Amino acid sequence: MGFLAPALLLGLGALVIPPIVHLLNRRRFDIVEWGAMQFLRISERTRKKIFLEQILLMLLRMGLVALLVLGVASPWLKLPWLAKIAPAPNRDVVLILDGSFSMGYTKDGKSAHDAAKDWAADFLNHLQAGDAVAVLHARQQSVPLTGYLSTNLEQARGAIAEAPKPRGGVNMSAAVREAILLLKASGKQQCDIIVLTDGQRHGWADPKSLERWELLASGTPEGDLPNLWVVNVVPDRSPDLPNWSLSPIQSSRAVAAVGREVKFKTELQLHGPAGQKAPDRVRVEVDGRPAGDHRPPGIADKGRIPLTFTQRFNTPGSHLLTISIDEDAMPGDNRQDFAVEVMPTLPVLIVDGDVRSSRTRGADFLRDALAPALDTAPSFLLRINSIAEFTPDLLAKPIGREANTVPRVLVMMNVPAIRPDQGQAIEAFLGAGGGVLVTLGSRAEAGGYNEEHFRDGRGWLPARLVDPVGDENELEKAARVVYSSLESAALELFKNDEPGSLGGSAYFPRHWKLDARAETGGVPIAMLTDRNPLFVEKSFGKGRVILSAVPLDNGWRTNLTDLGDYVRLAHELVYYLAAARGGDVNLEAKQPIVFRPSDGELPGPVTIQPPDGPARRIAVKEWPLTYDETRDTGVYKLTTDTGKVQYYVVQPDAGESDLTPCNDEDRESVARLLKTTRYVFTPRDVLSQAADPETRVEVWWLLLLLVIALLAFEVWMTRRIAGAK
Amino acid sequence: MTRFDPTELRKYGGLTLIARQIVEGFLTGVHRSPYKGFSVEFAEHRQYTPGDEIRHIDWRAVGKTDRYYVKEYEEETNLKAYLLVDASGSMAFRGSSKSPSKFEYAQHVAASLAYLMLHQMDAVGLITLDTKLRSLIPARANPKHLLRVLTTLEKTQPGGETAMAPLWHELAGHHMKRRGMIIILSDFFDHLDDLIRALQHLRHRNHEVVLLHVLAPEELEFPYKRLTQFRSLESTDHKVLVDTRRLREDYVRNFETFRRELKDRAAKLRVDYHLMRTDAPVDRALGIYLSRRQRA
């Protein structure tokens, strides 16, 4: 036996009330001077009878108080015979509808999501009055359809019927955690969480999901875990369903220059049995307008068809690139979006460690590569300053006349040392999403770099400077680029060893030896043949830093600046670094939108059109605008009152395209973590479990019956005594 | 008929005044009173009825009228009446503050009767008693006797326990040998058997006995609702805490049984019994007396 609300047993203190009232009543009496004393005598038997009646009445009232308190404390028993006769206890139920796009898989005109809604509606029909229900829509961030437990089942029915279409991925453990929190406030003994899903392995028992379950299990005491019923609403779905999907779009350039080609990559992927006919065409749209079709080549390895295409954007501003294939049984993965920021020119600030102003200083090579003097409309807007001239405010001031020419990329070219105030400015620049390229040459002083900016991996510098290695006079021993190491999105263009290329011909007789251990956060993205890194990258704040072991000019007798790839390398590195801020427009689910116009537009009303639902108008008093309701995957279109449009794309979970169902082992692995997990099919499977003899039976109703009986007895007895009077 | 409310009369003070007002009011209300001139010196003849003593037949009247007349003597028509007033503690009970106590009520009744009796030229005596004889005023027909009776009544305060039966025996045996009327004003809270035996004794002496059972309404109806401690008026140590609502039925039944038994057993002794509620007018007692007087 136990109590659901044992604290209320303190109310048993009220048992003293009837005796106290009884005693107090005995102390309060009238006094009458009386003559006919002889008639006041009652027999000893009557006196005893009255005494017994008073005692019985007092005990009866104490019993009433005791039963009432015990009933309020909600006692329960584990008695099999009682479980058979007891009325079904009221329960609190949280229904979780899987809202991932795999639930949109449609067969015979009905999706798994529709089946889940039907199941939930059927389950509600089986509930009894007093049962309370809450409904959650599980996505990457769960959405409450009814935000609280309510006995209004009609409200739950309405919420289920109005549930939005499945979209994006799912974080089921987060939804279950939310359900547990909802049920924590429940005073009922019977609490159930019912997950209505399509039995897909991804999102339930894939490694990442299992990690999440483990996290949930470790943070939840076993006693706090309600029954977790898992229902596969499409048990008949074949495990080998063919499904073509488009992978998320990738591009090295989330920031592009007007009129320049930008390369995009994606994949057509076949899930399910091989031998399926691929879609005939892949449509491309820019800002919702058709921009051509691509015919996929034949099926490549493992059902994947890589697609690469280029696109030019002729106007500056935010653009939305969309690719799509014809809708199939699962429409959620037949479209991918990518937001691109197109700029008239990309502002770059170059700080040169060479104080000479001659034509041969290091920065001039980079200037010639990025903005040649003969190019009337260069893609980059450069400003070159010496290290002495480099002040922190240069990173916040426009380089050109327009307000939107604040530097996106900072290049520190072979500077001897970076002062602390300069280092702090660079940190802030990176924190805001800027890109920094640091090149090392003969002037660089390791001590200052390491102590001030590497700080044993805690600083923004990706690697520790050791020493310059190699002899610039021994060209035959010069290190070369290991082209196979060029895996990074910034450098994969150079992943070849053709003559004249970076991988095929560049040599570096002398370079800095960089210590880039994994724990420091630096990742080598290009290796030299002497096993030292050429480039080391590190993410810092919202920005990126690339540290180059060579000065990226003609110093130390390298042939890099003589190669045709030098210009491309300079472009790719700068675009790559500038695109660090591109992550701000291609978002993960739940990552907030942060909007700050780069052209100095004054704060004012902003309209946001989410993927589903009506547009929202937000009054902005101060930039930046932060909008964190990015639960749904898809395109968010932001429009200012001046007509400026900014696209944001919340990327979907590509794993949802894989409809592989859970096998027994998958199911068991989750059940092992969450002990109360049971896999069922019908509402009756859930409801019949309550009849388990081992189930706790709430007996407050029994006490209530006793209270009513005692109350009736007390009234009868009081009336009888009063009648006797 | 004008009735007198004893509670109103109290404020005028003095039993003499009260008694006078009661009686005169009563007599004024009784028009064409059959008792007027009843006890004057004129002796009259009345027709003989079986049972009259033959020696009282007026033979001369028989000779003249050829009818049998009995000659009534003046001295035989004077009635000797005794008022026995119970002055025990229980008579001090006063139901509500507006009501007279039973003893006060009995005083008024006794005073009124005395006034009326003397007005009728009957001899009246007064005896007050509780466990012992408090006062004994022999019966006299002298109008001046009234003052003595009323003064004694006024001075008497109720107290002591009720034990009247032995005293009645004593009275019957020593003080009231001559036949007369005895009007007893009491609550009779005594042992019933003893009372009846004493009444038998009085009846044995050929006294006409009238019991005026003086009771407060509260004693009859027991209207109490709350837990109450009853403190004896006769013994300070005697207290009883009573759940009045529980007790009421028993009390009323017991009390009524006692009263009815007293009445029935008195009736068997040809003793009149009259309930005198303290909330009822006092002059009712006068009617009772005159009725009884007529029969006597």
C-alpha cells in the first residue's frame, strides 16, 4: 500500500478536532436554579447508553475525518482481486505524434501521419470521463498541440485533426522528455506516454537517437518514468520501399559575387531496393523562378547520383536556390533549398607585415590575385594597410563608400606580431562571423603569436608556431602539397596533381612548422609532403580562421605565385572564409534567425513568412532582429518594409529519407534504456494493461464509499439521538 | 370579566392591596352572584333533602306549611378554612425573570383567598411550612385577622427542603381537629406515598382538602435546549449537568406521571386537585374556592 500524495496525510492531525469539540461543548453550559430535581434523574442504564452513544458519535466523526484525509492522499493497493472489481482509474495521457517527414509517406492515398491521427482519435474514443490528454507533435523541436493535460477530449480531438503536415526531422527523446515534464504535475497514478510513429529506425534507434535516449534515461529516475507505449501506425509498411530523395545542397560559397558562377552540389539518392528508375529531371529555381532543369546521369555507386551545377546570380542581395524532383510517395525529401548571399563586391582588409611600399611587397601578390588593376569590376574590394596602421576600428568601418562594405575577411600577411588590442579586435571580428587568413613568413615571431593568440589552444590562432623549417636554397628538398589531403570544401577544387596546379607543381622550400593537435581545435586542411600542415583551420565564434604555414607571396623562393592556381587559391580561400557568415542563413533546426541589414537600413517592421502557417509581422526597434521560432524545416522569407528580402533555410534531416524500419534489436535497445517501453498496436493493447493484477489500484473511491456510508450512519445516529431528545 | 395579571400587580406592592384588588375585581366580574349575602346573620329554611339530620327539621314550619324544612343555624354556616402554603426552597423557582416565583404566586393566591374568605365571613387560618412548621395562624373570622395573615405571608421566604407529609400528619392530629377546609398551595415535590398517606389522615378528620398544585410552565414543559447545569434550590450541593434535549422526553413523562398520579390518588380520596400555572391568573383559585365552598 502507498499514497500518491503522502504529504496530505499530515491532515490526520485533524483527528483531534472531534474530541476537542466534544470537550469544549462539555465546558459550555447554562445554569438553572431548579426545584424539580427529582425528575432530572435518569437511570444508570440510560446514562451508560448516552455515554456510549456520545463516544460512538465522536469515534464516528473521527473516522470520517480519517477516511477523508486518507482518501485525499490517494492511497493505492496491489491486490489482484481488487484490481478486478475496481473501476478503471483515471489516467493522464500524453499523445506524441511523430511529425517527421517520413510520416508523410503515402500509400493508397493515406499517409502514416493520417494513420497516426486516426489511431489517436480512436484511442480518445476509448477513454473515460475524467481522463486527461495532452498532444505533442514531435519534430526536431516538439510542438505542443495542446499545451497542457486537459479532460476536454474534444479539444484534443480538434488538435489532432488540425495537426500540421509532417516536416523535417524528429528528436523523439526531446518530445518524450517534454511529455514526462507534463505528467510530472499529474496527481494520477496511471500516466501514459503514447508515441505514434511509423516504426522508422532513423529517429528512434539510430546511433544519435540512442545517445539521446541514454541521456534521457540517465537524467530521469526510473520511478518518474511513465508507461511509454510505442505504436507503429503502419505495421504493414514494407521494409523495402523505394524512395528517391535529394540530399541537402552544399556549396563552398554561401557568399558570392554578382555575376560570378557558384558551384552547388547535391545527390539524388535511392533508398530501398536497387534497380529503381531515377527521376527524369531535377528542376532548379532561383527565388521561386525556374532556372533550368538538369537531367541526372545514371545510377552511381550505392544508389547515389551526384549532381553538380553552377548558377550565376546577377543581382546583389539574398537569393534562394531550390532544387526539386517530381513528387513521389514521400514528398518531404523531394526538394532542397539553399540561401545564398550575393554581394556586388566582397570587402577584404589586408594587413601587410611588410612596411615597404614598393611593388614587391607581399600584399601586392594577393591584391593582384583578388582585384587586378585591369579588372574594372573586380569581385573583391580591397584595402591594404600596414600592421602599424591596423587599428581595431578598421574591422568595423566600410572599406568603400557604401555602408555594406565592412570587411568580411581579414588577411594578416606575414606580420611579425599582432598586438593584444589588435588580437582582441580580431577575436571580436571572428565572434561576429568574420573570416581571417593568417599567413606566416620570415617576419613572423613565434613567441608573440603563441603566447598572445594561440594560448595553448584557447586562443583564436589554429596552431602553435614551432619554427621555420627547410632551406630556401635547396629547392630539390622543398616540400610539396599532398593533393589527396585537400578534402576541405575550400580546397577540394585543387584535389589533383596536374602540372601547374597547386597539388601538382607548387613547392615550398621553407615554411613554418605548425603544431596542430586535435585538442587545440585546429584542423589541418592541407598537408605538405614533409608531413607538416600547409593550412590549418579553426572555427572561432561564428567565424573561421585559416593559418597558412607560408606567406602566400613569393617569399622563401616558392613558386606558388607563378602558378595559375594561385589566383584560384586566393579566391577560394577568401570566399570560403567569407562564407563563415553564410551559416547564418542556412540554419540547423532551432537555430535562431539573426537579421541585421548590412546597408544601414533603419529599424522598422519586418515580415517573416515561415514554411507553414501565416506570415508574422514583427516590429523591430533595434537591430539585430532575433527570431527563434525556427522549429519547422524549410524556407523562411524575411521582408523589411523597404522591400529588402532575406532568405533563411532551415535544413531538413536527410536521414528521414531512409525508411528502414526498426528491427527487434533496435526496439529492444530502446526498451533496455527506458524500462517502461512497450511496443503495442491498438488502443486496447494500452488500455488492457491497466487490468494487470500487479497494477496498483487506487482505492480513494473505496474510501469515498466508506465516507458516504459513515456519513449516512452519522446523520442517522445524530437524528436518532436528536429524536431521542 | 376582568382578569388580574399577578405580574402586573406585583409592582403595586403589598399583599393587602394585591389581594383586595384581585378579590374585588373578581367579585365585580361575578354578576348576580349566587353567593351574595350567603354568610350573613339571617338564618333560613331550606327544603329537607334525604340525608339531612332529622333533628334539624323545623317542625313548626312543617305544621304551617305541611312541608319539611330544615332550619340552618348561623354558626354552622361559618366555614373554617386553612391555607397551607409550602415555603420550601423549590417554591422559589422562577421560570423567567418576568414571571413570579412559585412562592410569590402562592402568596398572591393565599392572600386573595384569605381576603375573600374573610369577606365571606369565613374563618381563615394560615400555615407555612417546609420541613418544619414555619408559622401557624389559627382560623379566625375577624376582618382584622386578615392583616396578620397577610403580614405573615409577606414575611415568609422560601427555603429548606420539602418534607410536608409528616407535618400534615401533625397538623391533622393536633392543630386541625375540627372539620374544615384545607387549601394546600405547594409544588408537592415530595414522596407521593407519604403525601397520599397524609392526605388520608386529613380526610380522616373530615377535612375538605383542595390541592392547588403551583407549577411554573418551565417545570411542565421543560423547554431547555442546551447543555444545562441544574442547581437544587433546596440543597446547594446538589447539581446535575444535563443534556436537556436528551432528557426532555423522560422528564416530561416522569413529571406528568407524578402529577397525574397525585391527581388520581387525590381524587380517590375525594380531594380536589387543581393545577395552578404561574403564568395563569390568580383569581382562578377564588372560583375554585367558592365552588368548593358552595358544595361544603
